Amino acid sequence: MTEWRYVTNMPFVCELFFFVLEYGKICVVAWIFLETFYVHNRICWNLCRKESLAAYLGFGYLLPFINAIFWLFSLWKDHDFKMEKCLGSYYLRSMLILSVPKLITNTLTMIMLLNIARVLLCHYKNYVPTVEYKRIKIHIVIAFFLFLLVAIPEILHLFPLSLNKNTFLLFKIYSYTLTISMVLQGIIVAVIFLLLNKEVIDEFRDLSWRRKNSKIVLQNQTLTEYTQ
């Protein structure tokens, strides 16, 4: 009988998917950190007078790649350099190689976000809002929401919860929160960027204004016909 080929019973393909998935997650964490660092550098102090694109690309893409390769090598070594099945799993000790750097990066991101919020509230509250100030606020809101979307599943993965009679309700909340925060990340990010985009907001306002005007015109026409 011919055995059906799936991702789970093709070890190399399965592990490649795991590698790409984890590499993408690290890149997301790294670029949220860089987004926050960029705004923090501009609004709090000028830490780097000349920003280097190569440094940003290296931190955002190269370091996550090295981290993911090191994790994959460690995982392969734990299985005596054999790949008879898909090796990836979230609750193996080797996952700390990925989780610890992401946890440290997320912590630094949160510290910078709080410091930016402090500076905005304390030093710029009496200033007349400028275009640059409004743009920085939008950057902060985006970075904060992206940070929450990424940090919540990462934190939940560090504390696996087993299912039993005593933890049934807690497990449901845990699993739903983890699933929604991971599966709907792309949709939520798209909605955030749409809602914070000035052109989109202006278009929604124009659409709402046109609808209100059309309703008023229709009501006036109906009233005129009724009076006649």
C-alpha cells in the first residue's frame, strides 16, 4: 500500500518549515525592537548620530538567521545527528536557544516604549503638536501593538499548561489566547496599519460624510414629495 506523503512524515521538509517559521518569528521580534530603537533614538537622545542601514539589516536578518541555525544544529545534535522524524517541538530544552534572546529583546523593547511614553508625557505635553510629533506618536502606537502581538504568544510558550479537570477553564483561556494571538497576527497588523494610515482615515471620513449627505438629500426629497 502506498504511503501518503505529508509535511509531518517528510522530516527534511517538516524541519525546513519549522526553521523558516522560527526564523520569521525572530525577525519580527528584531524589527519591532529596531522600530522602537529608532524612535527612542530620535525622541530621547541621539545615541547614533549616523544611522547605518547595514547595522539594521544585520540585526534584523543576519542575527536571527545565526540564532535559528544554532537552534537547528542543537536540535539535530540532541537527536544524534539523525533526522528520522520532524525534530521541531515547542517544549524541548533546545527551544530556550530561541526563547531567551527573544525574551531579552522584548524586555528591552518594553523598557524603551515606556521611556518614550514618559518623555512624550513629561516633556512634550505643553508643545504644539507638529507633523513630526504626530508621526512619532503613530510609530509608538504601531510598535506598542506589534509588541503585544508578538510578546503574548512568546510569554505563553514559556509556561506550558497541561490539561486536567482542575485547569480545564484556564486551559481554554490559555489555548484560545495563544491561538488567536498567533493565527490572527497578520490580520490584526493589517487592521492596525489601516486604522493608523492618514489616507485611509480621510477616505473613511469622506465616505461617512457622503453617506450622511445622501441620506439628508433623500429625506428632503421624500419630505418634498409628501408635502406636494
